[in-house]
Amino acid sequence: MADNFNYISFGNPDYVVGVDEIGMSRGRMFEYTPTELAKGLEDLGPPSLEFLGKLPTFLCSEIDRSTDNPTMVVRYGRVSNLEAGKREMTANFEPIIEFGEVAFESVDQATEMFGADGFQLYRTHWAVREGTYGPILAGLAERKPAFADAVAELLGGVADAPGAEPPERHKNIIDEVDSVEAFLEVLQAHPPKDGEQTFYRGHEDVTFELTPSLLRKWPNGSWKFMPNEDRLCKELLIAHYDEFDGDQYCFDQLVRMQHYGLPTRLLDISGNPLVALFFACYCKPELMEEEGEVIIFRVPEEQVKYYDSDTVSCISNLSKLSYEQKNDIDLSLELEAFNGEPVTGKLLHHIKSEKGFFEARIVPDDLGSIVCVKAKQTNTRIKSQSGAFLLFGHEAILPESGQDGLEVSRINVKDKQRILGQLDALNINATTVYPSIQETAQHVKARYSLPDS
């Protein structure tokens, strides 16, 4: 029996009942999918599409609590003819068992049957779940006895659900280094093209995700922070409003929040490759023997934004919308239809509060993009780290190997302790990278500590 299955959910039952073709926003692909599994699938290349087509599939509506017994429409089958467009994934659905509307004694009973959490049953998305589909079919047959024989016959057939191996994570690794000299040689051997700007990011562990803290998930694929983005920002502003009083734009506020450790939709990057190399090596003792990595980003110069960009304002102000409001955003709509949506009007209200002259036209593709932004040098940390940011738009996903307009490559890093010593000789250390009195004190203490007598 298959070790994975597709779970496809739509808020509108009309997208489920009787349909033979489905479309899902790429931004909603692989939500509630285990992280390691999702990272191998998110490029939606041929191996990923082939894998999805082999999986048993539940096509469901979101759960409806308008009656005494919560209900959801459930269809079981397969997907075929999968195609990945720029914004949308499409596929044909081939039904095997049509359960129709299934009633549950409670929402908890439905979540237990599908192994879901509360958010998942109220979210339009396409998940690839770990585990076998048999217990779910058996549970549905208990709720709908008319299908018990069909389920028993299906579960008795071995050939119905052949095992399928998911694609592995693919990273564009260009080299491996164990010294500053080797690192600089690799960079010189891979120069940027004309008209490109280069940025860097260091990870102390190669398994770390290339994802902003706000958009990170638990290992099972459920969100850590995303549903509470607006609350996170408001709570910090309420508690320390005077700290943000001089910030002109919402983006400025996000940068300050990021500086103080709040989860945001910003991913720190640097214009200085040696700073990124430092971050790839500077870690807790237990990670010192683990490989680190430096990620290299190549961005066309004309696509690099600044703090006052209109696109940056549009994406940044998503942080002020509630989770329910963000769920109403449909980036597949044409320009005029999109700007006629109530949720777009709410977003425009926030944008106009910082840019009264802003034209009431938001481009859906811009709102769902990932942009490279140069921020104001408002604190010593940004200055010392030659800081910039990747700002993630609505439901934006950055595949491991990059995307159009954002090339991503990696250098694996070994012998961290040696490299840290070499960087220190170049005056790149915790004191200069983290220019605060606390970090300077820690660095000086470590440098001058005496050995155990």
C-alpha cells in the first residue's frame, strides 16, 4: 500500500462536486506536507509531477459546521495530466469512489480520521501526506456504509496503490571549501553575469531551510507562525510603539522587527560574501562538525528594489491582514477583477496610510513575488553585515534551485573552526558582525579565556 497520498481541499464545494479538472495556486501546493518531502517536490518538475500522479488522492471540501453535524464532501481517486504553470497547478481528477457528503459527530472526529489539524480542514490547499490511505477509507466506509463493499474490494487489491518514491531535495551545489582561500577561489571561478547583483547568506547547517522565519513550518508541515502574522506585529508595536515611531513605511517596521527577532516575511542576505561565510561557520559547539553552506543569490540589477518601492509596500502590508483575509486573496484573477475584490480594498487602505498618492491598482503577480530589497541602514548590524533582504509575497515559495529572476547556488563549508580563525585575522568576527556590547564582551571573553589548569 502506498506510503503517501494526496489530500486536496477546496473551500468552495463547487470546485469538488462532479469536477473532472482541478486547479490549485502554486502558493498553496504542499502546505501541511512534511518539510523534507515538500522540499523535493516544490519545483514541480517532471519527477515531482510523476510522483503526484502515482498517489491515491482524496479530493475534499473544507469542513462545514453550519449544521449540528459537521460535513465535508469527499471523493477518492487519482490525478493525471498534471501541468505546472507559473501561478497554478492543474490536473484531471479520475474518481474511484464517490463518497459524497460525509457527516461527522464532531470536527475532532474528522481531524482524527484524516490525521489533520484544525487549520488544515479550513484551508484550500494541496498536501502530500505521509501514511497509508487505507484507514481513512475504512473510516469513511463506517460513516457511509453503502460504500463498505467498494472499500473492502479496493483495499483487498494490491495493485491499486503501488508504492512511489518521492524525489529527493535538489540543491545547486557548485563546490565544497575548507578555507577562506578556497572559498574566494570558488567565487572568482563563478563570476556574475553582466547586469547582475550578487548577495549571500550563510547557514551553519546544510539542512536549514531557505525560508523566512514567519513561513517556517513544523516537521509535519503545519505552520509555526503564519496564521498569527498580524497579531505578532501588532503585539510588538503595542508594547514598544516608541521604537517604531520614526519608521516611515511598513517595510521599515518589518526590518526593525526582524532585527529584534520577531518572525517576519523577510530573509536576511548580505552583499559581503565573507560575512555569509562567517555565519556558515559561527555556531554552537555541537554543530561545529556539521557542514555549513553559503547560498549565492544572483539578481538582475533592474529587479533589485529599494525600501520605498511600491511593490515592497504592497507585499509588506500583507502583514497587517488577518489570516482569514489573506485566505481570500486570489492571485489567479485578472488585474481589474483582483482590484475589485473586498480584500484588495482592505490591503489598499493599509498601503495608502503610508503612501497617500498610491494608485489603487495592485498587480497580482507582484503581490505573489519574492523581491530583493535594499533597506535603510538604520542600525549598526545592517551596516556591518552589508544587509539586504528577500521579501516574500503572498504564498510565495522559493525552490531550492531558485526561480526566474533569482538564481540560487550553494557552496558547502567544512572545517569551520579553521575558517573562523582565518576570518578573525581579517577582522571578521562576532564583534564586527554583531556590533553590540554584549557580543563584543562574549568575543573578548572567548579570546582571552585561559585553559583549564
